[in-house]
Amino acid sequence: MSNDYLKRILNSKVYDVAVESPLEPATLTSARIQNKVLLKREDTQEVFSFKLRGAYNKMANLSPGELKRGVIAASAGNHAQGVALSARRLGCRAVIVMPTTTPRLKVDAVQALGGEAVLAGDSYSDAYEHAMQLEKKEKLTFVHPFDDPDVIAGQGTVGMEILRQHSGPIDAVFVPIGGGGLIAGVAAYIKQLRPETRIIGVQTEDSNAMMRSVKAGRRLELSDVGLFSDGTAVKLVGAETFKLVRQYVDDFIAVDTDAICAAIKDVFQDTRSVLEPAGALSLAGAKAYAAQNKWKNKTLVAITSGANMNFDRLRFVADRADVGEAREALFALTIPEERGSFRKLCEALGKRSVTEFNYRISDSAQAHVFVGVQISSASEPEKLAAMFRKKGLDTLDLTGNELAKTHLRYMVGGRSSLAKHEMLFRFEFPERPGALARFLQAMNPDWNISLFHYRNQGDDYGRVLVGMQLPPESDKKAVKEFLESLGYPYWNETSNPAYRLFL
């Protein structure tokens, strides 16, 4: 079997459609984790994914009769595009069954390549069952996304290129796993030529069918899978890929959504390219594995498997990347509901960069403030929490709280019966340390802050929404002088109908 896969990979016909993708150093990431990280840029293929290798190799080996009848595939998206492009090159019909959860970007791409997209089910496994029915009904040839020797061999050319492109030692190659086609092919090739190179499979914590199956010694089907990394959302791995993975893969690691978001950001900073979650999975795994094993000065290859990113998902990725890279800690801080408390809280924060500050008056005795703080290591939130408590602040560390990260941070606010005589102002100010403290220090101590919302958006300018309770007899001239003394552009939003409805 081993020699058979070497021959299959060496004789693969992928280069009719695929290019030899670059093996590029990730300079910034390498310096930060103190290991040499090389990115195998499969996201640079024509369909922005490695999947066209296996799809074309399978289809190029079909008989003329099979090609004439056409092919069918089930895919979360990237294999679909590979099949559609291969069909166009080979002049045959291609029907692609895709889960209903597939990003619209991938559906549109399949149709643009001439494929017939059919949406069915919530996961790959559901789409696969529907494709099996259509295969029999329309006498099409099924092109499996991973569990086929020709597909595995096509993906294995990625491993062949890695060894050809880097003649020096490679300590480990990190490969994302969905159904297992890519890692099966890469491992089958590399482990026979360089057995000292470790092959590490990377999965998400909520889509880890291969890891569980290898541990159990048999293929296990998951009842459900996470959909953030939709390209690897597979409930049941292939029989052939499972066999090869058990034989050749050295180890596995699972990572969470935040780690993937951080890896997407890392690749962007190193290459100015935006990967899809499955495409950044290998780098997230490489970083986590190196940290767990305290690796230094190793040469690590991460296969960036795809870049078919849904643009709207970038908002979520940007918000979660800093938490995933241990660059942001989140806290709920409780302070007395009295004038001057905000200033004391800012003094407790010191010169640290505040990434988020949300508050709405809700209680006459206590104020609960949602605070994000920039950090430099995963151990820092615990130290910060201890420091806040030492300064007399009731503190709840929310850094690992999924509810807080996904929902709560956007929901701090609402109406308040205590927000009497409130005026609402919107400000923009240069994004630099100390701007928030300057604002609070300039305020009249008789004015109470009843609402505050700030989130660092990575822009040159910060945006703040502030509610201030001004006594009815308050001097309008003093208010205007305060606002203009800040030197920040501002807008009075007190009459804004949205404020009246919701805040």
C-alpha cells in the first residue's frame, strides 16, 4: 500500500490545473513564537484551496464514458470549486451538493465555474447522503472529497512539494483535518521519505472526528459538529484516510475558535492575505503545539489550506483574534455608584491600553462595568484580576467566558429609570493611551456618568458614547466649555430617536 501511494502521488496529474504553491516564511509569527514557521500557501491556487488537486486527479483518471455522463460531489465548498473547475477543463457536467450552511461566497464561486449547486442538509454528511441519491438517479460518477485513493494522491502532492522546496530539516508539518484526505496524502509521502519529520493533525475542539476515532481505534461518527471552520466540519472521517492516518500521523492537537481567529490575523500580518478558518487551522495548531511542548528554534510547516472567507465573518474574527492570541483580557468590575468612581477605576487601570469600556447606570448603590484590557501573555488576566481586587474592586474575569465574548459585550446598556436629566454625547478622539483618562479628568465632578461605551476598532480614531447626568440648573455655558476644552469632535445625540427608543 505504501509504495502504491508513492507511485500514485509521483504520477498524479494535478499540474494540469494546480500550481506549485509557495513555501513562505511567516517572519513576524516566527519571531514571536521563537520557531521558524513556513506557510505552505495552498490558498494561492486558482480556487483558493488545495482541493482542486485531488478532484482533478480523480476526474482525469475517469473513463471517457464516465466523463460523458458527468460527475457529482458533496462538499462544504472548496472541494466543490475544485470539481467544478476540473469539470470545466475536462468538458463534463458537474453537480455539486453543498450543505445549507455553506458561505454564499463558495456557492457563487461554484456556479461561476459552471457547476450545478444543490443545497441540502446542515453538514457535509447530510449533503453526502443527498448526493448518493442523485448519483444513482442520474447515473453520475461520485468524486469523493477525501476518501478515494486518487483524491488522496492528488492532495499528497502538497507533501511532495514541501520536501522539494525545503531541503533542510523539518521538525513538524501541521495539517488541518476534516475528512482526512490532505493529511493522509501528505503523511503517506513525507513519512516514507523523511520519517524523522513529525506529522501533526489539527482539528477544532468541536469538529474532532479523526482525533476521537484514532483514540477509539475505530471510526466514530459525531452527532454534531461546529460550523465556524466549515471546511473541516465532518462528522465521519473516511475509511481509507483513517487507515493512513493511523499508520503515518504522529500526533494531534485541537484548538478553539479564538485560536483560529488569532491565526487568521497572524497570516494577514505576515502576508496581507486573509484565510478562511479551516485555512488558518494548521497555524493555530502549530502555535499551540509549540507552546505546549516548549519548542524553540524548530522548523515548522503549516499548510494554509484555503482562503474562501465569507467577508461578513471578518467582523467576528477581528473581535476574537486578540483574545485568541492572549492580547486582550475581559473583566466585569463592580464599583460604587458615586461621582468620581470612574476616575478611580481609570487610575487602577494605570497606563494600560483599554480595548473596551461598557457601562449603563442600573443600580443606585453599585455600578457594573465591562472592561477590556490589552495584555501580552495568557497568564496576565489572573494577575490583573488580583491587582483589581487588591484595589478594592469586585472583579470577575470574563476572558474565557463564551457568553461574554459572543453576546454580553454588545448588550451592555438598555433603558434605566435612574438615568434622569441625562444628556448623550458622541465623541471621536485620537486612539492613544491616556485619552480616556484625559476625558474623565476634564469633567466637572458634579456631573455623573450614567452611560459609557467604547470599543477599540483598530482605527486611528476612537469612538465613545457618553451619557452624563447634568443637574437641571447646570450652567449650559460650563457644559459647552467642557466639551470644547477636550479638543475632540463631538455630537449631541440627546434628541436621537434611537437613543429615545433603546437607551
